[in-house]
Amino acid sequence: MALASSISAVVPTRILDRSEVAHDVILLGIEAPDLVKKVRPGHFAMALLPGRQAAGVALGIYEAHGSRCSLLFFLAGDRTRRLGALRVGERLDIVAPLGNGFDCEGAQRDIAIVAGGVGIASVLLPAQRLLARGARVRLFYGARTAERLVEAERFAAEGCELLLATDDGSRGYHGLVTDLLAREEAPERILACGPTPMLRAVSAYAQERKIPAQLSLEEAFGCGVGGCWGCVVPIVRTSAQAPSFPPSEADGSDVVHARVCAEGPVFWAHELRW
Amino acid sequence: MVDSAKLDLSARIGSLVLPYPTVGLSGCYGSGAEFAPYVDLARLGAVVLKSVTRRPRMGNPTPRIVHTPAGMLNAIGLQNPGIDWYLQHDVAKFAQTPCATIGSVAGFSVDDYAYVCERLAARNEIAAIELNISCPNVAHEGETFACDPDLTARVVRAARDTTDKPLIAKLSPNVSDIATIARSAVAAGADALAVVNTVRGMAIDIVQRKPRLGNVTGGLSGPAIRPIAVLAVYEVARAVAVPIVGQGGIETASDALEFILAGASAVGIGTANFADPRAPITILDGIIEYMVQRNVRSLRELVGAANTGFANINQVEGDEG
């Protein structure tokens, strides 16, 4: 799998459209024709914020079509609020595409995509790719409340079967999306993106049933391009994502710290040692 | 008006002459290659590589990064493959870097520093050695060296005995009198000083009621620490007559010029690369613009120009030359 960093660049874009799809959830459309050609499912971008900020913001690339990409994000802190304050016509520079992305080319035809919260931003492109290949795609999607289940209808319109869960029971299953996953017919393959506790539960479920599962991890980034080793995760040294990693300090241990931004953000569940 | 193409932007670090004063900093800049898609590395003075130790290190648990207002806490914990693997697999690649590559050595004993320094400095790909005696993120030991003038001297002297290549000692801001440490490092043979490493700090998650960093404490970088770093450069430049690589929260050319006017011959760019990987180039271009507008032909005219007690390194170099 080629590293996206070899094709990534600082991309100057312009805001084409901006909508608040739910309270404090922003969808920004950006003009980036060259980027559309390079983006693969699961890639992410580092948005370079206007004004003085100590770091960019890592965001999943939500849509990529024609000359437009989009970024979907929650207003969670000062940096995302600055990003959310951008208006149509303003400039936004991003570093993209980054990361390895999901492998959507497997032979399996019954796929479960598991998304939690803002993780939804990274799974539209893989859903579209899998549907185009003729797969059955079930979207297991969990959020705190019904209002926070943003863009669910978009996934349905694309052809996904929706299985929704909310923490407060205001829509769909009342409880964790991973509990909902366990109650349904097992898929042949899983793609997941969301908070770490959700990914751990998906990982446990998948390994128990020997279902191949790819997890797109969340971790606090420094540079986002592999230069600072701030965003690591323990993986098996012989993993596909760590073909030439040095041994770890613990004698006899086969576990190494891989960079989520560079070797990931997508890892096979069975290769993680977290 | 001076012609921008004829400006002398060079900075000297011992026998090493950097064509530009801007340096990508250790731990922030990978091996340089990670940033090659975004900047022309040939327009950097040098890249300081990530620190390497005698043995491989897994580094600290995550989270290793916490964003703070106007800054960033990190606690990576010197994750690195160890000097054996590094020499065998990584160093040869640095020959392709289109600017000077400065090796960074970290350790837990005086002997560690000497051992790793000797092996690393022996390689042609490495133009100079930075002694990272000030990492705040490795269980008590890492920063001890830069907080004690005697230990600083012992590390520098032991490293000095292993190589003739330029040696840079990276100092900590977490000391009561940085000038004393600086004098000690220079007396022991340091050719230059990197001023400063990160400021110790921490952040607490009030919902979970626990520290945000996996390592509990970390090092603060970014614009939040810039005035602290400018003062440190100012004080060190009055105490010793060796080149200083000023660093700590530099984001723009005006930030870089503050360090230069305080007494830095070169400037390091670390965290700013995370906000915009083009930062080293926009900073260099801004320095050039400043010089052209003010008819300054050589950057050396600016070094220490705001520091009345500056221990004039240009004069010292002239005497030696």
C-alpha cells in the first residue's frame, strides 16, 4: 500500500459551501480539483488554520467528487471553532491527502461499516467505493443523540442499510452501536472509525468471530505527516504496516509503536496490541 | 537597496557554515524527508534529526500530544530505534537530504553520550552533533544533565573527546541561571548552543480527573514559550561567545528576528511546522525582505544588535580567523 504522503501536498483551496448540519457540526465544501483525483477512501487532511495556531487540525475527507471535496467536523475546541468560522469564498490551505486509507478491494460482499460520532466523516468514501463494487453495506452508526446522527440519510440515499444507535435512545437502538452490531447477523468484513472505546469493542467482536476488520484510529496529532512521533499505537512488528520497524526496547517483545498518521490511520484489528 | 540574491544569510556553527540561518528542529522534523513534499529542503540551513540513544526505545504511552492555548505539550519519550539499527538502516538515507543533517544524541549517562556521539559523528552523512541534554520527558534522568553545570560539562567533554565535528549543546529553560550552564558547556568544548528546549508543563482533564499526557508531564512548545526563549538567548549571548541556535515558538520572520537581535546566529523552527509545513521558507523569505528593506547585507550585522552586553561572536571569529 503506497503511502499517501508521497502524493500529498499543501493544497490551497477555497470554501465553496458551508452548512451547519446539526448544532455545532459543520460541513465545509472546498474547491480542490487536483485533490479529488488523488483521494482514496480513508485518507485524511490537515487543515492549516488561519491566524496563529500551534498545529493544524486533522480531519477525515468526507466527500470527493468533481472539483469539490468536503470536510465534516464537530466544533469541539478553539481550533475547530476557528475552522468552523470560515465563510464561503475564503481561503483554506490543507495538507492532503494523508494516511494509508481503507482497503476496499477485498472479495467479501457483506460489509459492516461501524461509525461513532465524528467518525462518520471518514466512512462515506469507503461506503461509496464498496457499493460501487456491488457489496451489501450496512452502516452501524452511533451517536449521543438523534440530532448528532448527522448525515445518516445521506448514507441511506447512497444505498447503505442503516442501523442506528443513540446513547439516550432518541433514535434507533438505545445503547452502544457495538452492542447493536453484536445483535445483528455477522458481516464478512468490518470497516470502523470512531472513538477509541468503540474501536476496541469492534476489535474484540471481530477477533472473536475471526472477521477481518480495519479500524481508522483517532489520536492527537502533532505534525500529521510522520515527523514528530506524537500519534503512535502499539502494533505487531511484523504487521503489514510496519515492514521494516526496528525491534522495541523490551527484549523478546514483538510490539512496536507505529505512527497513526503515517503507518495508519487504518490498521487491521488483529495487528493492534493496545 | 541591496540585491536579495547578494545577501549573506549564512550562519556558522563551529566549522560548519549553513547557507541559511533556518533549521528544522529535532523531534519535530523527522529526518527532513517527511517534509520534502511541502518545502524545498535546499532552502533550509540544516535539519536536526530526531535524537538517537544507545538502545532502542519504545517511548512514552499515548496521549503524547496535548494542544494548549498558543502552544503544545509533548511527551514522546525519545522513541528511537537505537544507534545500531540507526547506523545500519537510517543514516545512509540522509546523504540524499539537500541540506546539512545534524545528528542528535540523547542518553542516560555520560558514557551513553560519548558512545553514541562517537559512532554517529563518524558517519559522513552527519555534519554536526547536537547533544540533547535537556529532554524533559524521560523519567527524571533526561533533563538532569542540562540542569547541572558539572554534568553538562562532563557530557560535553566526553563527547568532545570522540569527534572534531561541531558540537551543539541543547540547553534547558528549566533552570534558574541558564548563563551558568552555557558557560560550562562552552568551557567543556561545545562549539554552539541550542537555546532552548521545551518548558516543562502539564494539563489535566477535569472530566476524567487525570493528567492529559500519558507521561503525566511534558514539554511545552509553540508561541506560548517564545518570550521565555528570547530571554534565554539574550542571557546566553551575554555569557558566552559561541553561535546560538535560537529556538522556542518561532512562527514568523519577526519572531525569528527577535531571536537574532537577541544574539542567535541561527533559528530553529519546530512546532510551527505543524501549523504550516511551509513555515521555514516563509520565515526565511521574511528575513530576506527585512534585510532588503533596511539595507542590511549580512545577517551577522543583526546578530545581537538588540543586546548591549552581547559577547560579540563575530569579533571572536574574526580574531580566530
